[in-house]
Amino acid sequence: MTRHWLLVAMLIAPWLAGAQQVDTAFAPPFALVQVQPGEPSWMPVFRLRAAETTYRGSAWWEPYAEMRAQAEARVGNDTGATAFFDRLIPPSTQTIVFPPGVRAVPALDVLAAAADTARVIMLNEHHHVSATRLLTLQLLPILWAKGFRYLAAEALAVKDTGLGRRGYAIEGVTGYYTDDPVFGEIIRQALRLGYHVVPYDAEESQEDSTDGLNPQQRRDSIEALNLYDRIFREDPNAKVLVHAGIAHIKESVTASWSPMAAYFRKLSGIDPVTADQTVLIEHSAPAYEHPAYRAAIAAGLLRDVPVVLVDSTGAPYLPAGFGTDLEILSPRVRWDHDRPMWMALFGTRVSVDLHVAECVARRCVAEARLAAESDRAVALDRAEVSAAGAVRLFVPARQRVRVRVTESSGTVVRTLTLGSYSLTNRSTAGKNTSGRSRKE
């Protein structure tokens, strides 16, 4: 079992123990996400798909659905990831009315202004929504100019001691969530800028304790201690961007959660600026979205960029009550040929259409990597090839890129090297076969 899913198993153990019916006829689904030697990091998605009927309706359905959503996102199936995760959410027709004077301010501007005085800025992500990693990527050069020199990421594994020298993430080594193209780009760009990239998640060797804490409390308290020990003991004046998962950046302790940010504030005396990106986001249908998100869309407050709502005094308006300083609303995704247009990464990438005859009516995944990087590097982009053999990839402009297409059995069916494309035109490699295009 991977380190990540070991932690998940520990956290859900009390829930399973209290469940009225725990199906013991088959094993828990955690083994399905274990990447076997020689497998690409996305291979578990096919095992999970095949096992869906097995877990549907069982006591293991919720962890299975969470794993499945993350696995779908890993092969570029963003709509499938969101739709699957939404099976865990009850639909709602609740409405909300904003008080007079509420307006939207670009989130990037709010965070950039906060960085003038903040020592620590914490953002979170939804693990099955790669788009919740975009703002961290966009902030890197802005915060660097304001004196931030550390990027601390919960997703990083301490075992990857060669990351700084190498300059890019490696599948299955750098971390679990880092095997995502956007996360891979965060690491790549942070190291290019000169950031110290710091892992801080709890390690197994740190969790053997008789401190009386439950597994969740122990993990979050250790995360806070690692942040403090690995950065501020060495550099008391450090300015740090922290990228965490979901509820770890909440600042208040509740009966059900003792978050890392609260532990960190108490330990360090530093009050971080915390910004949630996991609640006020798009779902597979409006009925699954927070009523404040739907209201912002209807009022025209949310268009093309992430925003923060402020009240008539200019103070943050926090309709979700998540427990952070800021709540960021992310715009609806725009699509072209079944790919999210945000994969252009703020205009730095060009789309390339490929036709792979070997993948007609077969399951294949296409991955693009910089030609100068290892075959084990986290892909620049990754997408499942359609049944017609078509796939669109987004690649950096003016850089040579190597594409590998792999069948679902793990057999590589084609490799090719793409030339250096400009940003002026979308490019085609092989036959230009377009997928279905969705329009808003």
C-alpha cells in the first residue's frame, strides 16, 4: 500500500468499525492503487474501473470512489473525475442571497497584496481536481519577487533527495500527488526560479507515539512541526508558500478536525494567510455546487479568473464558512476537444493533435515529456486516447518534446519526438483528427 493510502486507511478505520455492515467478502480497494514495478503511475485507473461493480454499495464505496476520482484525473479525464467524486455528494437546491455591496476581486491580486506583509501563505487543493493547483503555479514568480524563497508541499516525499539537483519530479519517487502534470510543473518552475522545495508530511518513523492523539491529529501536528523545524529553525525570517491538501489549512480546531495550520500557528507564533480552493468550485452539475458558487455565477461575479468575494467594506466575504482567511471561487472550465483549456498554462503551451492508429478501439494513454528529461519524469501532459485514435496534448512552446503512447496493458505502442512549436498556431502531428468539442 502506498504511504498516502496507508494514512487514508488509518483515518477511515474508526468509521469502518462503526459501520453497520462491513463487507468482508473481498479485500479493501487500497491494493488497486499500488503501482507495480515497471508500471506507469496511471495504470491503477484501469484496475479501478474493472472493480467498480465489486465495490458499489459496499462499505468500501467511499474510499473506492475517492481513489477512482483521483485516478481518472491522472489520465486527463477531468470530467470523469469530478462526476465520480460527485457521487459522494448529495445534490442541493439551496439558494443564497449576497448582502448588498458584495463584489469580486481577482484572487491573484489579493494574494499578491497579502504577500507584502505575510510570512506564510497556505493554499489547498482538491486531490481529484488538477485545476486547484494552477493558482500555486501562477503565484510562484509573483511571490519570488516579494522575497518568498520556500515552497513547502505536503505531497512531496522526503525520500527524493535528488529533486533539487535533478530539477523535476519523478513518478513514484517525488510523491503520490506530484505524479500530476500541473503539480509536476509547479515543482519544475519552483526549482527553476530558485525556491527551496521542502517536504513536510508526516513520516512513518514519526508516528510511533504515545501522545494520546488520534491518527489525524498526530499527522497534522507532525506536519506543523516539520514545517517549523525544516524551515524556520534554520531561517527565522523565511517567507513560505505552502501547498496542502483540503482541510489541513483550516485555522480552527473542531470536534472532528485538528488542522495543521492551527498547530503551526500555535507552534510558530506566525499567523498564516490561508486560502481555500476546494469548496467554491465547479462540479459535474450545478446541483452539486455550493449555493454561493451558483449565486456568483448568476450575478456575473465569476467569469475567467479565480476571484475572492469581498463585502462593502472590502473585507473578505466567506459564504462557505470553511475556516480559512480567504475562499477562492474558480471559474467554470472551458473545453476544446474534450481537454480543459487551462492546460495552456497561462499561454505558455501550444496544443498538438495526434492520431495514433494503434489505439483505434483500444485503451491507450499518451504522455508528453521534455526531450531532455528522463522517461520517468512526471509528464508535461497526459491524456487518454479516444476510441478513434485521437488525442490532444499541450506542450511547452519552443522546446523539444518526446511523446510516448502506452496501451492499457502497459505495452508502449508508439514514441515520437515533436519539434519546437511556436505559440502562434495549434500544431498537428500525424493525421489531424479532432475530438468532440464542448462549448458553454
